[in-house]
Amino acid sequence: MAARAGRNGTAQAESAGPELLVENEYAGVRVAVDTTANGSRLRVTSQRSHREIFLDPTALDLLCHARQEFWAFLADAARDSDAWETLRLEYRTHFSSFKE
């Protein structure tokens, strides 16, 4: 799994087919299959920041096993760098390795 900034001088990866635009009132991302690496992977690009991440099949499989608390933690951390301090106690127990 690799992340990089796009549209600021970084060459865009080639895709094997059309890009999908997935969006709602909060966010939008473009998703495409990238074939420039050893094997295929998904290229996900933020419409807001133009940051990219490449997710191989292993990373995608791990996402399928993530608990709901993981997504809540990521959403809070993305909005607020101090979010860990405000997470409810039961969320903290699921992320004991992140405790200070």
C-alpha cells in the first residue's frame, strides 16, 4: 500500500479502464484499477485534496475485516487532530495500542 500526492508534479498512474467517481455530500473520490505495479491494485484519489492511495488486494481484504469502531476512529482523527482525547471510552478499549 502506498500513498502519494497527485496533480502537483507527480506523474499520474495508468489505469486499466474507466475511473469511477464515488461521492456524497461530505466527500468524493475517484477509483481506478492501476496496473503499473506488480499486479493490479486500486488507485483512490481524493477529489478535495488530490491525495492518492494505492490499495492492493491484501489491503482491500483487511478493510473488509475492520470493525465499525475503526472507521469512527479514522473519521474523528481526520477532522480533529485531538480526536483521540474525545473518543468515547468504549472506542479506546478497541485501540489499546494507540494509547499514550
